[in-house]
Amino acid sequence: MFKGAPFWSGILSGGISQMEDVRSYIKGEIDRKDLTVYTMRNITGAAGIMAGMEYGALVGTMVFPGIGTFVGSLVGYIVGNRIGSTIGYKTGDFLVNVKRHEYLLENRERLQQPVLK
């Protein structure tokens, strides 16, 4: 997983996304917490791309050698990036905003009650 095209695709994709997020942070468009969450998203998205391309190519080759390898890599790239990014974003958001989540969990019954009676 840490060699060849899947590795470099993940590194490039994650690196470009990270550069865009750092640029937004420098411009003041996002704050430090958002940058932390986005960095986690970029790292796990890159790992998802690496794994997705690797295993997508493997499955594609088993189904239809040749073109299946390419199609499997492409599908693996998309699915791996989506899953990896989602996991990273949700985890980063939870870790950065743990106090807010604790408050919401502790007060969920009160918060779910209608405002007007």
C-alpha cells in the first residue's frame, strides 16, 4: 500500500487538499479548529485513496484482468477517498468539539423538548 501509484496518488491528493486548507487558514477564512478537522480529513482521505486504489485494482483484476485493474483503481480511489475523508472529518470534529458534544449528549432530553408549550 505504501508504494507505487496508490501511494503517490494519496500523497498528492492529500497534500493538495492540505495546501488549500492552510491557504484558507492564512487568509482567515477558517479558524484553527476547522484547520485541525480538515487536516484529519486530508490524512485519512489520503490513506483511503491508497487503500482504495490498491484493493480496487485487486478486485478489478480478479473480475476482468487488464481494463478491470484500471476501472477497479478508479472506483477504489473514489470510494476510498469518500470513506476515508468522512471518517477523518467525523473523528476530527468529535475530538475538536468534544466539550460541545458532551453538552449535547448530557442535555439531549432537555434540548429535544419543544420551546413553546
